[in-house]
Amino acid sequence: MPATPASLLQAPTPPAGAAGIRLVVTDMDGTLLDDAKRVPDGLWPTLAELRRRGVLFSPASGRQYATLARQFADGGEGMAFIAENGTYVVRDGVELHSDPMERSVAADVARTVRRLVAGGADVGAVVCGKRAAYVERTDEAFLAEVRRYYVEHRVVPDVTAVEDEVIKVALFDFGSAEHTTAPALAAVAATHQVVVSGEHWVDVMNRTANKGTALRGLQRELGITPAETMVFGDYLNDLEMLDAADWSFAMANAHPEVLRRARHQAPSNNDNGVLRTIARVLGL
């Protein structure tokens, strides 16, 4: 490595010179996208140049696969999508990995959300299947948040009765997910992962599911090492993914724990940090 992790975390610009990188993986919200959820200027030419150089680009997000595929419809050929926080990995329409959870657990989480709502909390559940995401709550404020991340979603009378392979349950809290919703899931946290994936989102998944597990599986599939991997993240659901890459970057706007865990730091998501770092490190 060209410098020590400690010095890199303090550096205003990322290090240069990683000619051996073959895989670039980035979180979406708070990382690649700015705070207005906009794709950064220069993304499509950058993807074209990475493809020309034989470098695979992989979005890794809590977002649904269908949502990611639509976002990258203009440049997604050959791209590997790490969707639903690592529970579902797809490349060129072919499933490479999934980690379904028992529907009885998803139902328990949904019932916990119902109790929270009955107690006055402003929260809703999204039961994430391979085919679609399923919600019971019908108010426009909640559905507007669901549409941001789940292009394929359906309103159903009872999310505990969906007929689909459930890979994750996401909970949206209009207040603080970290301080309100996550603590209410203590019982399920004894057997499953409860991950705060954003200010308002909590994800419940199998213990074996995370972006890091998905990334390591993708690396094995492609014969790519951590030393050949560059990763960008900003929130707690990115931690294991950062551990799977020698070139791990926390955004300047990242959660304090992410800043501690990553080897390097990139400019913020609002400063086009991902593309600027790729350009510097790879000499684009």
C-alpha cells in the first residue's frame, strides 16, 4: 500500500496508483448518489472507460435488484448487482447468490411493526421478495419512500401471507431508525441481523447475509482478490464490505464507525467522491 491507513484517513485526496484493481464496488445512497439522490456527472463515461480496461463495476445497495437494474439500464451489461444489502446478487439477469430467510421470521418482524404503530410509532414494513417488495401501509408519505428503493412493489392486505422467497425485511421509520425501531427488534436480533442501513431504515436479514459476504462470493466467482478490489461506503451496512477490499474508502460524510473501519477516505457524496477517487486511483 502506498501509505499507512492512519495517514490516508487524514489525507484531503486519496492515494494514486492501483493499476491492479479489477473490481470497483460502491454503495448507492450517501455514497455514489448525492443527497438529492442524483447520479453524478460523468458516471456513464467512467463506466465505459472501466469496461474498456476490463474493470468490473458493481453497485452494492440496500435497494432492490429491479431498482438498481433500472438505474443502470444504459450501462449495466456485464455489471454485477449486489442488491438488498447482499441478500441477492445478479449478473446479466442470472442469480449468482441469494440468502432467503424463513417467512415465519419475516412475519414476526411485520407483527412487531404493527405493535410499534399501535404504540404511536410512525414506521412501516417492506417485506422484500425476489419478485417484488410487499407493503401493507397505503399512505402516500410512506409509499413515496418505498418507491425510491423498490421499483417493483405491491400493496397487499397482509404482508405475513406473501408467496415469494423473502430475502429481507426493511423497516422505514420517519423518526430515528437507530434509536426507535432498531431497539424494538431485540428479540429477532438474537437470531438474525438487525442492521441500521440509514437514518430512517433498518434491515432484518439472516445472520449470514451482508454486503461483505456477497462481495466475497463475487470475488471467488470471478477470481478477484481483495487486493484487486476497491470499495466505497458510508453507513453501517457497508462495514463488512469494506473489510473485503484492500482499497476500502469511507466517504467524508460517512458514519463515524465507517470512517474508523475503512483504510482510506474519499470526498463526500455531494462532492462526487466516488468518481473523483476512481479517476485519481486508476489514473482515468
